[in-house]
Amino acid sequence: MGKKAPKPIDLARKPRGFPDKREALIHAEQAMIERITGVYRRWGFEGLDTGAFEYTDALGKFLPDEDRPNAGVFALQDDDDQWMSLRYDLTAPLARFAAENWQTLAKPFRRYAAGPVWRNEKPGPGRFREFLQCDADSVGAAGSHADAEMIAMAAEAMRAAGAADGEFAIRVNTRQLLNAVLDGVGAASAEVRLTILRALDKLDKFGTSGVADLLGAGRMDESGDFTKGAGLDVDGVKRVLAFAEAGRETRSDTLEALGQAVGTSESAQTGLAELKAISRALEAFAAPEADVVFDPSVVRGLEYYTGPVFEAELLKETVDEDGRTVRIGSVGGGGRYDDLVARFTGQKVPATGFSVGISRLAAAFAISGEIRALNGPVVVLNLDREDPSEALRLASELRRAGLRAEAYMGSSGMRPQMKYADRRGAPAVVMVGEDELAKGVVTIKDLKEGARQAAAIESNQEYREARPGQFEAPRAELVARVRAIVEADQ
RNA sequence: GCCGCCUUAGCUCAGUUGGUUAGAGCGCUAGAAUGUGGAUCUAGAGGUCCCCUGUUCGAUUCAGGGAGGCGGUACCA
């Protein structure tokens, strides 16, 4: 009795979709944000941060008097019983800010923002309930050249985030053309129109036959679950598919193909004119042809987009450590939302914007093993358990010279201290014991070099005598010798 | 939400056709090694076999229910 540890009171567990992030991931995400906001700033956008919470009605949907105020968003009631929600994107808070400060802003108001957003949805690979977005928006900018600017800048942001030639594409479409097609097949009810749009959006996922099923009777997924379709007849399915698959290699070829697939209605003409204007502007921006494609199957969210819509897709295949291909797909998106600010001001304000999903992009890089562990600090071993002063002094000296260094703060002996340095990824270890103090030297061990040399050593005895990677240096040379190791290691 | 699969040591997983002491590899701790990380050898610690109820002389194993995880699908402003 009494030997076992007491039973824990609480389980250490974490809600799904709220990821813990270790150093390598934190650095990767922050570097990505810095590079992308760098692009936004260079294009003339200014920073604006807003708080995590907004009043629920300011976010537009999910009113607090509905049955489930928390569906989709995380909501709670303030002291005065008003419902507040954690922001689910950075665009809705921007619309609120722009409306509140409209009189004092230089128009168009061009701002960028980066930060966490929250969605109360089921998480999946690369999908979280708390994740980082990095946005740019122009509020008060009408005209296709403003949309084209977003698109060209999105491509540049993707490159800045680390996607190389051919590893991503910005896929562009416009709501006007989608409306033309819906009208063309006589889809009158909102329900059927929604179902058709959702089916279209899945072209890259399910292919032609899967989308044909969804446009017609319905589709069975691989677990046996059935999704009801839009109920179009054979001719209707054919016409929608002909439109969806009008995408061609080049933007001008796609425009030509679309001209035939989309008819002559007013919205068809408007949509084609939008894409043509975007195409012209993209050439002026010198956006590489392969970066931006026109793709009629792009739909995006159904709530607030009113004109051009676009999506940043990671084309590079992401393979996890078990060799399985993980589907990442869209890592960003945007479009024109001319009605969002009008909710607050009553007056129509044209706006267009773009958002990069930092967390998903970083997750994609992490899954395929591209995020490397960072070097740890130089560790100064503490060999005098009675008085650690010498170790503290040496570590301070290294820090003052700008090196990342720490004195060992635990209570273990030398072997565990070496092990600790190894597991921290320390480039070097500094040792000063009685011998060194007496001789006025420091012992420095280059851990990476040591491991390299030790790989060739067979016997224990030889290993013990070799002390690979280790050398003595005059105390005065401490900083210079350690710096040489650290710098060689980067 | 709906569908499928899964849950045994810190991790990855064997196994028990219902039976007495439930295993491996990795990791961890200690030692070989008298101030020295990785590799090597030796020893050791570590378990509510997810939870509840039922069937049974007996349940980690069977049945029902629940929870959690993974995947698909729906939704995704």
C-alpha cells in the first residue's frame, strides 16, 4: 500500500482541432506570415488587427436567437447578455471596421491582417478548429483590375510561402457565369441552384462521372453513404458539365471555349467581360500564365461573394511519413463581396479580397516532412553541483556574443546532461570542471562532428578514448571557437 | 450530422478459439563506463487489455449501450 502514485484527478487531453504547436511548426508559420505580409505591404496594403470576438450579429449569420447559437462558430454571452462570437474569418471583422470608420478612411481602404480564426466544425487532416489566416482586402474598389490585383498578388503570396513553379495554381471564375449556366438549365429554386453549385465545386475531387451523379440522381461514397443529387435530366447534366470542363491550358483559350458553353444571356456577357478584363490586367501585372488559370468549376463559399471568385490550390502531392497521399487541395481563396459592408452602412460598397490558409499550408509542408527541426542552444554543462556559478558565467558570455546558449538547469549528473544536449539538438556543449579551471581552459564538444566521427568507431574502448569532436581551448577563445561550430552548422 | 473501421505498456503493435504469471520492438531508468551525447551489451521499471451494463463458475476476449480516435461523406461564410 502507498507505493503507487496517487490516481490523477484529471485526464490530460485536448479538444480536437486545437493543435499544439512545437517550435519547428511555430517558426514555419511565422516565417510564412512574415513573407506573405511582406508581399502585401509591398503592394501598398496597411496592417489592421481586430480582436478575436465580434458581436454575433456583426458576423452576419448565426443569430443568437437561433436554436444553436454555437453551430459553425464559437459563441458566448457577454455580461449584458449580448451574444459574441469568435471570428470565423478576417473579412467580416474588416467589413465591420470599415463601416465603423468609413468617414475617416482613405478610400479605397487597403489593409492586410494575419491571425487566428475559429470555426466549430469537424477537423480533418490539415483542417483545424483554430487556424491562422493571412488576408489582404481592398474596400471601396470596384472594377476588374482590383480583382486582378488580388489574383496576381495571391500568386506572389503563394511563391513567398514556399510554393515553387508548378506547385500551385490560382483558379479563377466568376459568379456571373455560374448564374448564366444555372439559368440556362432552368434551375429556378434556390435549393437546386445550390446543389448544382456544390456539385460543380467537386469536379477536381470526384471527376466527371462523380459530378454527373451529383447533378443527376445522386452519388454513393466509398463508405456506402448516399448523397442526393440535383435531379437534372441528361441534357441538363451535359450542359453543366460542358461548362465546367471548358477550362483550357491558357486563359485566352478558356475564354474562347467558355464563350461557346455559356450562351448569350446578360449575366453570361457580364461574366465573360469580367474575365476578359481580369485577363488583360493580369498581363499588365506580368502574372505568369501558369500561375493563374480560368476554371469554371470554381465556386467558393455561397454566402457573400458577388462577382469574381478564386482559389489557391496546392498542386504538389503531399505524401505523409507512411507513404500515404494526403489531400490538401485549396489553401486559400477570395473574391468580390460587394454587399458585405452595405449590411452596416446601408450604402453599397464594392470590395475584393484574398485569404491564405497559413495553418493548412504549413500542415501540408509538415505532413510531407519539409519542416526541419531547428538547432538547439549551446548547452553549458554544470559540473559543480555545489556552485553552478562558472556555468552561469560561461552561458552569459556566449549570449552576450549573440549566441543562443543556456546553462544546464536540471539536477542530473554529467551523462544525462550530455543526453539532454543531444536531445535539444545542441550544436555544441561546453564543459568546465576542476581540470579546466586549474588549466585555464574550456572543453568544447562539437556534437554533430562527434556523431559523424563516432559512426566509424567500432569498439566501446576506442569510442571512450577517442572523445570524438572534442577539444580544449584557452578560456579566452571560448566565444570564437563556439561561434565557429554554430555557424558551420547552419 | 450520416456511413465505415479502430481502441491492449509512454509510442507502434502482437496475442488470448472465454481460464491461473498478457508479450515484442522502440522509448525510459540504471549499470558496463572511475566528469562524456549517438551506436553496442546487461538488468530494471512500466498495464483498469477505453468505460458501463449484461451473459457466464470465470470476461481483456462474447452481447448491448456509451465515449474517444481514424477515414469517407455532408457543411465549410
